Amino acid sequence: MIETLEQLLQDEIRDIYDAEKQLVKALPKMAKAASSTELSDALKEHLEQTQGQVQRLEQVFEALGAKAKGKPCAGMKGLIEEGQEVIGGDSSDELKDLAIIGAAQRVEHYEIAAYGTARTFAEQLGKQDIVDLLQETLDEEKEADEKLTDISQTLLEGISGSQESDEETTGAGMGRTSATTRQTVAPKTKRSSGM
């Protein structure tokens, strides 16, 4: 039973601790499944950060005078399962990479919410050492999310460019034809006199 804010903070940290440990196992699979070198490298880099975040959480447990142990995080388990579905999906390399980014960003947003909540609890309790540790991780999660957005935009530009190029070669002149058709089909209007 949780009766104090400090107990609630410990509970949140246990949940995040389990979530990060699950992510340490999942990120290598996502990195391996990515076709884009930039995406694969970003996921590997985030794996290293995540391992550091686990160590930081162990420092938080120590500051709380609690044993470092997780409690099963069902939210992260579900997000990772969705990510595995994406990895196993059948689509082009670019689309699969975009789907991996989507799955990874859902994880980042989950973590941003969890760390933000825990940091706020620690602030309220006046535990500045814990606030600083959680804020450092929160900043890393936000940076990882931004990096994934940048990679996504690059991939989307590549897809847009190839689709425009396909349209130009297969649909040349279609725009002019439809404009001409619209002109000939448009009803003629009567001019009213005296206005």
C-alpha cells in the first residue's frame, strides 16, 4: 500500500527501472532491423544512453535508501511488443524504418512522461540530487526523440522525392489535360446587364 509521496516516487522508479531494462534488450533488435545506417546508429547510441540511465536509476534507489529492483512495467512491455510486430512486418525498407521510428518514439514519449512525473515528485519532496539525476535522463530522452524526428523527416523526403519522380514519368501531362477538361466542362454563365 502506498501511503506517502516518497513511496509513490519509489514505485514510479521501480516501474521505470523495469522499463529501461526491457528496453536494453529490445533496442539491439530494433537497430539490427533498421535499413537506414543513420537510424541503426541512433538506436545503438540510445542503447548506450539507456544503459547509463539504468545506472542513474540505481543511484536514485541509493539516494532513496531503497533496494534497486523493478516492478513489471506492462506499458513498456506493450510498446516493445508493438515494435516487434513492426520489425516482423512485410514492407519496403523505407516504410519499415519509418514504422520502427514510430515505435521508438512511442517508447520515448512514454519515458518522457514517466521521468517527468518522477522528477516532479522528487522536486516536491525537496530531493534535489534525485531531481538532477532524473532531469539528466529526461533531457536525453527528449534529444533522442528529436533525433528520431530528424531521421524520419529525411526518410520522408526521400520517399516524397521518389514518388514525385514516379508521377512525373508515369503521369506526364495529366495536370494539363485535367485543367483543359475543367475549362470545357465548366458551365457558361450569363452576364447580367446593368451591373
